[in-house]
Amino acid sequence: MRCRSLSLFVAPITLGFSTIALAQTTAAPAPSGPATQAQIAQLQQAVQNAQSAGDSGWMLVSAALVLLMTGPGLALFYGGLVRKKNILGTMMQSFAMMCLVTVLWAVAGYSLAFGHGSAFIGGFEHVFLRGVGLAPNTDYAATIPEQTYMVYQLMFAIITPALITGAFAERMKFSSMAVFLSLWSLIVYSPMAHMVWGVGGFLNSNGGRFPSLDFAGGTVVHITSGVSALVTCLYLGKRLGYPHIKMAPHSMVLSFIGACLLWVGWFGFNAGSALAASSLATSAFINTHFAAAAAAIGWSIAEWIHNGKPTALGAISGSVAGLVAITPASGFVQPMSALAIGLLAGLFCFFMVFVVKGIFGYDDSLDAFGVHGAGGTLGALLTGLFATRLINPAFGKDAPTGAFDGHWGQLFNQFAGVAIAWVLSIIGTLILLFLVDKTMGLRVSAEDETIGLDLSQHNEEGYDLNS
């Protein structure tokens, strides 16, 4: 009753104030004349500042999301898949990349990837981040500070070598891993990033010799890491007892959490590659989600048919395969194409992991090649098929983009990008493995492998069951 009486008392007062405000607004004088040039310039500057703030905010969030993919995402995903005696050693490998690659990127990696240089590698203009300030670098992103662009690209450089650790899990020395992957980030990753994304790059879609479409890292990240993973596991040889001793994941719960974090972080990976809070970011975001879902379904169906039951491991592996395959295409294709790419990736990567790996018998411990190498290769080629100017007119407003769009020659350009990524990864990785092996030794001793990496490499255990 009191509330109703109060409302009857307040309503007329509110109405009165509204009437007065309306009268004042109606009576406000119109501008005395047309806007001056100074006023127009001030308005334009305000619009630019607002756009820059929005784009910078999105890119910083995206950078954090991509870092989330390495730690905790990849660390948990890989950590749960190994035996419990190796969980800390495996997670430490991802964490080490977060630290080591950051320093290397600041010293030379960013300059080699995005500095002006040749068609194959950047120069030394940005060593120690010289000249990398808070003003935009219009060669790459016109509305965000170059330091924002630099740190966003750093997160890609961190996760790429970390992906390789899945292939040699449970059998490489921590010291050798640190040296090998640090050198790999400079000698394999940086040149590939420059060729695809750097100004004047050999595969750059804007004027490169073979303009390869790679929106967020299908060739730069996934093919290089996946192929290098295959080379590394072949060079090291199989784990003791493989495949006769059971080496099942010790904690699917950890891997499940890690996979979900990877899925979430991948929105920064792909949608962030629009380099702006734009409609293109929206398109990449949607395509990323659609492909992951379709791939999880595709892998699960194939596994259901092949093994009689779908598994949690299969579902999360399929989702990652879809995320990998859509990465190069995410900013070039429409949502239905993303569903198709995801479904094909789930089926194809399942085939690589369960059939091809079984035929050849290599010990790719956590299927880094079967998911990233195979999925990245498939995705890069399908990008050339499905890319459309309706989403991203990469070659001009009226120029077709992909094969179905009318540019069948793009399939050849995509193949060239894939081939160069494969060759660089194979040769660069073999050389580095040989050098590190001859100077430091790569593999832990049989005794240390039996004990596990946690104790042999770090003198600690992931689980203290006696406390």
C-alpha cells in the first residue's frame, strides 16, 4: 500500500520534469551555421580514437586468449595424455616456451618475422624491439599500436614450438628440448611467418610470388609444428615398450579441461587475426566455433564405427582437429563451408591417427602430426577451395578469391605454401636435431625414462599420494 501511494505521488513530479526537459530540448537553438573544418577534423579524430580504442582492446584480449591456449590449455591437454610420472615434465615444456620464446622474440624473433628484409626472412631493424613503439605500423595494422601487434604475434610464436612437444613426450631431456625449440623458433618459425605474413614475403597474399591464403596460421603454425613433430619422433625413436606396453592417458579430466580451454582460446587465435574489432572478426569467430563442433562430431562418428564406442578422447581430439583445419580459412569462408571443413578434418585426422600411424608404426606420442600436421595441410588446401570474396576480397573487391569463387589457380598457390612449409620444417628440424644431439644428446637415458621426466628432469612429482 505504501509503495502504491508513493508511486502516485512521484509520478506527477516525474512527468513534470520530463515535460520541462522536453520543452528545453525543443527550445534549444539550432546551430548558427555549417560545421567548420576544425569541427569536422575534431569529429573525425574522435571517431578514429574510438575505433583505435575498440580495436586495441579486442587485440589485447585476443593476445591473452592465445596465451591461454599454451598455458593452461595445451599444458593441461598434453599433461593429461601422458603417464602420471611425466605430467610435470610435459607441462614444464609448454611453460618453458612461454618464457624462452618471449625473450627470443624481443631480442630478434619479431624482427626476423616482421622486419623488412628479403622474400624469405626479415631483417634486423627491430632487434631488441628497436623502433617498435606505441604508434601503429601501417604495414600490418593501421589502428593499433605496433607493440600490441608485436605481443599478439608473440603468442603465436610461443604456442607453435610448444605443439611439437606432443610428438616426443616422455623421452627428451629438458635441457635439450629448451635449446632445440628455442633455435627452432628462430630458424623455422620466424622465416615461415615472414614468408606468409611479412611485408614482401614470398607467400604473402599481398604481392607475394605465390600468394597463399593463411588467415591465422595453418601453414605458419600447424604445418610447421606438425611436420617438425613427425621428424622429431622419427629421429628420437619409440618410447621404451611402445606399442606393447599400455601407455594410456593418466587423467582424461585434465585433458578435457585443456581441450575446452584450447577451444575458447582459439577465438583469440582466429578472430583476433582480423586485427580489428570488425565484421571480419565476427566471421572468423563463427567459423572457428562451427568447424570445431563439426569436427568433433565427425571424429566421434568415425570412432563409433571403427571401435564400437565414441570416447571423450576422440571427441576432444576431433574438436582440436577442426580448430586446426579452420585456422587458415577462418577469415575467408562462409559458415557452411566452415562446417564442411570441420567435418572433413575430423574424419581425415581420425584416419591419420588410427590408420596411417598404425600402418607405419611411428611413435607420435600425443598425435601432434596426426592432428596439426595433417589437419593444417588439409585446412590450407581447403582454404583455396572455399575462400570467397564475399567474406574477404583478398585480391581486390571484384577479384575471385578461391576455386569455387572462380579462382582455380589459388589451389596451386595453396599447394606451394604447403610444400614450402613442409620442406622448411623437415630440413630445418633435421639440422637442429642433429646439432643438438651431437652436442648435448637429445634423449633421456633408459633409466631416466623408466623413472619418468618428473623425477629425472625436475626432481619432483606431480602427485604426492602420501601426503
